[in-house]
Amino acid sequence: MHELGITQGIIDRAREAAQANGALRVTDLYLTMTPAADFSQDSINMYFEMLAGDDEFFRGATLHFDHQSVAATCLSCSDEFSTDAPQPVCPQCGSLLVRLDPDAPMVRLTDVGIDDGTED
């Protein structure tokens, strides 16, 4: 259930960035997820609706997800490769003993779309 805390952190960072830029409301949140995340996009959507659904500042905001690969190392043959699979198989030896980069972000807020009351 750490997705709840992660989603709250995303909301907090989006609010801070939007308010610093004179926003009346947030229209879009752009997120990048990697296979290092041990939760699904659906859980982030669900918690976002739960936490921000009644917040006028986020009403109608849309989450946009970009999925990126992450570095991985085979613990059997030491092959290093990039993967977008949450449970990768080593392309060199076929081992399932693969470690994803422990420093890879699970999910990251990359941009915030705002309505600042000005016309485009």
C-alpha cells in the first residue's frame, strides 16, 4: 500500500510546482514509470482519484504515463542489459535471477500541465 504515499507525494509536488507558476488548477500530470515499480499504473490512478478527486485544484486532471526501461544485471552470468519487463529474463543465459538497478526511480513526476487563467 506504499502506492498511497507515493501518489500523495506526486500530488504534493504537482501542487507545489503549479502554485509556483501561478496556476488556478492542474490539468495534467506527466509521470514516468519503470519496471522497478512494484505496483501498477492502475493503483496510481485509483489512489489519485481517491486523494485528489474532490480537490478543486485537481478536478478533471489527467494522468499521463510514460513507461521507460531500466538497467538490469543477471546474477547468474553478470550480463548487463536494459529491460522494460518487471520480471525480466536474462537475454544471455535465460536466467530469472535478475536484479533491476536499485537506484532506478519507480515513478517520477516529469511535468505538470496547468490552467493559469490566460488564453493560449
